[in-house]
Amino acid sequence: MNIKIASVLYLFGLTLQLFSQETPKNWHLLDEKEDNIPGISLEKAYNLLKEHNKKSSPVIVAVLDSGLDINHEDINPILWVNPKEIEGNNLDDDGNGYIDDVHGWNFIGGPNGQNIEAETLELTRFYKKFKEQFKGKNKFNIAPEEKEDYEKFLIYMKAYNEGKSKLKSSIKNNTEEFTFFDKLIPPLQEAVGKNSFTEKELKKAKLKGQKLENLRAKFFRILERNKEKDLTSVKLIKHYEDLSSQMESLNTRLEYNYSLDFDGRAIIGDDYSNLNEKIYGNNDVSKRAEHGTHVSGIIGAVRHNNIGINGIADNVIIMPIRNTPMGDEADKDVANGIRYAVDNGAKIINMSFGKDFSPQKEAVDEAVKYAQEKGVLLVHAAGNDNKNTDYFYNYPSALLKDGSVADNWIEVGASSFNLNEKLPATFSNYGNVSVDIFAPGVDIYATLPNNAYDTRSGTSMAAPVVSGIAALLFSYFPHLTPEQVISIITESGITYNIDVNQPGSENKVPFSSLSKTGKIINAYSAVKLALKNYDN
């Protein structure tokens, strides 16, 4: 094997760390005792509610995200409809300032119908600001009063250059890996006559020519080298197919996230510095809908309709609010998204996004306090940088600028389907103080645009698992407060007294040390505790 191929296979080995044994598509809903998978025991929860003759009432969950396919077969029936707005008349019928907000609002769109899809990072915005300030200057000729800003400039410049270099390296590695598999897999797909084939089918296939025989042998060598990860041909083919979209995403990030010239905000036309400005954007919530559609399906895709998947909550209404581009969301948009959700009846707000800097945090903090006053639960994904957020910031955050901590907030890390040292997702952020609980977030099968379904991984998937269970609790126990729901969820989670790999490394730590509770959320245990303590 030449050095080039060996290098690609080594890189590929790293990308396979999320794969494990073959698991059911709905693994996150299953039960550990019955299925030997650390899921949320959802059917047991519903059976328990049925035994107690509990009835549900509808709960609105706002999904602050990138967008939502509002016509998806498994989501359209549960889509929020503004009862006071008349669709398509170009009027603000309900007088809330948002014209034709029939299905939510898009805070990253312009009045002429344009929409932000990619945006710069806050880091890039900071770096650009200070780079312009210190153009032609160095540490020898700055004014004394500029010293503090200059030190910030050096920090931002270092972080910007390192981040951009790391992204370029990822693009290079991804491209090499895709090129390798693009020469291997398509010829075998054509020879077998199927896009996805099993090892048995590949072994049986009658291949013409030594070239195809060599490719088949190489394919099986890859499976053999990764057998400890339980790699299958189906998983290998899916990985290859995913690489193409990953390359597109990485190149888009390089083009926009680190651009010192791009100004996506120009599309919106608002005064970015005016934190009191709330009326801007448009009503198109469907742009760049992959992430938000997946999140929404996890929460509440229509259950038992013989279509696609079953969501977690059975009487939920999804309110889409678009505030997250491919890049860093603006604090102003986060704050206004929260306020819009609260004012329009949301009981839960799912926030599967995050960033390293928050220059207008005061606006977000005020919106969080507003949600708290109105009895709205905020569910936030902890992030995918395998870092300890007790020490490294990840915004938005329950920790407010005044030093207080929002008590209507739950922070969620991601767990996997492995009942061993790989229980926490390798990518998940963690923190004994900052992260409340873990939830399934690896290879979660859910809805995608155009009536499609597939797996995605991230704390972005773990957060809606928590939102779904919270919606279930609010639905069957409508008198509960957000604080009570958080208490139920955290107290009833399942404890795993095992040593695990600290996310991002193979250092062994107790699973209990990775979050405040040391637990994984469980719907059955939550319902059981709610029935015991709150069934008035």
C-alpha cells in the first residue's frame, strides 16, 4: 500500500469513531433493559401514561434554527399556524409588526425576499474591526490607551489564523478521502447493480476484469482494518456519500465564515447596532432547512402515521423561527427569536446552535429573563467541540452577565448507543457545572427536506430529545413550571457508573463527571417521577 493510500485510510479511521454495532434506526427511543441500548424508554413512558388514563393537551415548541421544510409529510400536520394572521394578504393582521407571519418568522431575511444562508463568525467580525483599527501600527507605535485593544487584536488574530488554517486542513483531508473512495466505490456500485450493497452481495457479484477484482479486494481490506469499529459495507458507502456534502459545507464555511469582506447583514437592511430594533426580516422560514427539519422531526414528527419516523412528543406544535446561518448567529437575532416565540405562545424553545463570542450578550440575557418571567423553558445544545464549557465559553449561555444563572434553562450534551467507554459522543462538549444532562445525539434518524429521512449526529440532535421529553411532560402535566420540568428531567435521568473516554480523547473519566447530574435523560423515569410528585 502506498503512502498516499495509507494516509487516507488513517484519516478515514478517525472519521469512523462514531460508528459502532449495527443499531435500529430508532435506537434513541429504545429501552436499556429491553433492548440493551441506552435510549430514552419512550414506549414505556407512553404505556405508563395510558395505564394512568392521562390525557394530553397541545404544547408549542419553538425551534430557533436554520429553517424548516414546512411541507414535510411528517411535520406539516404539526406545524404552527398563527390564528390571527391571514396568509398571503401582505398585511400585519395581528398587529405584532410581522407581516404574514403565518408559520413563524425569519430574522435573517430581507424585505425583498432575499435570505442569509452563510455568514461570518463573530471571531472574524472582531478581527476585522481591530485589524482596521491597527492598520499600519505595531506594539512600538500604539498609544498607551490602545494597549488593551491591541492585546485583544493579537488574541483575535491568532485565533482567526489558527481557525482558518484548521479549516483548510480539514478541506484538504476531506478532499483526499473523497477522491480515494470516489475511485473505489462507484465502480463497485455499478458492477453490483446497487447503490448500497452488503458484504455478501459484493462477494457474490460476478466482476469482469482484474481492475474490479482489485477494487473488491481493497474494499474488503478496509472493512477488515476497521472491524473493531464494526464497520459494514453499507456504513462505508454512506460515509462516502456524506463526504460530498461535507466538502460543500467546508468550502462554504471557508468562503464566508472567515471572509473579511463579506457582509451578509446587508441583505437584512437593519441597524445591527440597535438592539431595540425588533421588526425586520421576512416570513420565509424554509431556507437552508436541513438542520431545522431534522431537529423538528426528533421533537415531534407525527407518531404512528405509518410514514417515516415517530417523534417523541405526541401532541406538539412546531413553531419555526429562522435565526441561524451557516456561521455565527447574531445575538440580536437570537434575542428577537426568543421574544417572538414567547409572545406567540411557545412553552419550550429549542436552541441547537452556539458560538464562542457574544458581543451583544446583554440583549440575549434580557430575552432569557423575559422567557423566564413568562414561564418558558429554554433547551440549549452544549456544542460539538469536545471541550469543557466550565472553562470555555459557549454562547448563548444560562450564565448571565450579572453573574446570575437562568433557572428556566437546560444545557444538553450528547450520548451514543454504546454501553461502554464510548457512551459519551466523542464530539460533545461537557462540564460538571455548565452541562445539565446528556441525551442521545449520535446517528439519530429523523426528517430531512423533501420528505427524506436520514441520520445526523451532534448535540444539536441531543437538545431536541430533551425538548421532546419536556413537551411530553408539559402536555400530560400542563400545570408544571419550567423549573419543575427541569427538576423532573434531571432527577429522573439514568446514572451510569462507568469510566468513559473523555470526549475528544481516550483519557478515562467517570461518566458522572461530564455533567452536573452525571445522567442520561429517560422519558419513562421522568413520567414515573411526574406521576409520583406532580399528578394533582
